[in-house]
Amino acid sequence: LVRWEWSESRQSRRLSQHATQESTLSSHFSQREDSRVAKDRRDAGKVDFSTMEEDFKLRRSASEEDKLRKKFESKISKLTAEIEGIMPNMKAAEAYDTMTERVKETVDDFANSKKESQLANEAFNKIRKARSHKFNTAFKQIDAALKIIYTDMTKSSKHPLGGNAYLSLDDADQPYLGGMKFNAMPPMKRFRDMDQLSGGEKTVAALSLLFAIHSFRPAPFFIMDEVDAALDNVNVLKVCNYIRQRSDDFQCIVISLKDMFYERSESLVGICRDVSSNSSRTLTLDLTKFDKKRAPAVIEESPQKRQKVSA
């Protein structure tokens, strides 16, 4: 009887285990057929666990999993509280629109300024080219005239070739950024700086440059105040002859104490003192009324009068 009861209980246990396995298989089969479980499985398959720390991939006990879950839940709660505590700026969109408009205006202003700068640069280059062209034209003409005039004023029977004078630029490409040099070499003398020339040589060179500038931009008349003070009679005669040759181009008023200028002038103007009125008085004499051949004789007959006039 005991053996029969033991075998019966053993058989019942087997039946219960078999029923349990069947229920488990039935339950497992029902989860695989559940749409939510299938969706969770698909979503889990899309998760990239490559960036997860290796420590989190290890299998843990239930207590360790609960502790780790509480840690993450606490961190999530803290971050959620911080997010909820942040006050959003409701005027951020309006400020963004304002800044966007200002940036647009700045870009437009920059484009307009850049265009104006280009136009100004083009105008400046145009003016610079015109200025350089005018300067070079004047410089070349004055330099060429200077060489001819200085040669004419320095040549003589002993020195038929005369001297040499020329202008040079420190910066030929941009003459306005540099200076200009004036060099003059009198006949039979080597090249020297202008500072080393004598007073008469400097005067002849300066008058040559003055007449050369006049050839480019003529003036109605000249007023020369004792330019012959440092000149000897030979150079005074050369200056007088040159002025007479150019008398058709300009009028020249010379203040001088040299008789040679008086003899070769067309008219004389003298300043003297009037004792009766205690003031200055002018005396004029038109030499064109006299015959040129007799003019020196007339002057020689009245040297005292000539001295008074020149005074």
C-alpha cells in the first residue's frame, strides 16, 4: 500500500511538472505573438550599445540592479528639476528678429560703403594719373627749356658750347613722394653741387630756371629786384641780351644799379626825393623815342642826369 501511494504521488508530480511546462510553453508562445512585445524587441534591436560603459554591460545581482536603477532615477529626477527650474526667455524670438534686422542693415551698409570705396578709389586713381601726367609734361618741357636757356646764357666766344643744367627727380615713378634736384655746370667746370657755385653762377642758374618755368606757363611780366648784384659785367650783358630777345613774350621790370641795364632798356623810371614837398618823386624817360645808334651818345653826354635817374 505504501509503495502504491509513493508511485501514485510520483506520477502526480510528473503530471504537474508536465502541465507546468505546457503552461510555460503556452505563455512563452503568447508573448512572442504579442505586438507590443514584438515592437519592444524591434526597438531594442535599434539601440546602439557600443557607447555604453563596459561596467554597465556586466550581469548584476538583483540588489545591485536596484541600487543602479535608483541612482539613475535620482539623476534623472535632478536633471528634470533643473530643466523645470529654468525660466525660458519669452522675448528671445523678438530679440532674435531685432538682431537679424540689425545684421541685415549692417550688411547693406557694408555693401554700400564698399561700393563707395571702390568708386572713390577709381576716382583717386584717375586723378593721380592725371596729376602725374600733367607733372611729367611740365617737368619734361621745363627741363628741355632749361638746358637751352642755360646754354644760351653761359656760352661765349671762348666757350661756344656753354654750360649744362638739368633737373632730376628722386622718385621718377611717384615724383610727389620725393624731391627734385637742380644741377648746373658752368663752362669749363666739373660737376659740383649748387652750394659750391659762386654767387654769380647761382644767379645765372636761377634766372635760367625762372625763364624755363616761364616758357611753360608764361607770366604777363617779371619784376626783378637787383638780380644782377652778384653778376659781373659779362654776365649782366648776357642777362640783358636774353631779356631783350624775349621782350616780345613778356614785359620785364628790373630794379638795378648797373648802367648796362639802363643802356639796354626801353624806358627808365627813377625815384628821387622832392625837397620842396618833402616826399618821393618819380621821373620817367622813354628811350624808344631816341635813335638806337645815338642812344649811347645821348647817355654819355648827360652822365649826371643818368645818375639822378638811376638813384
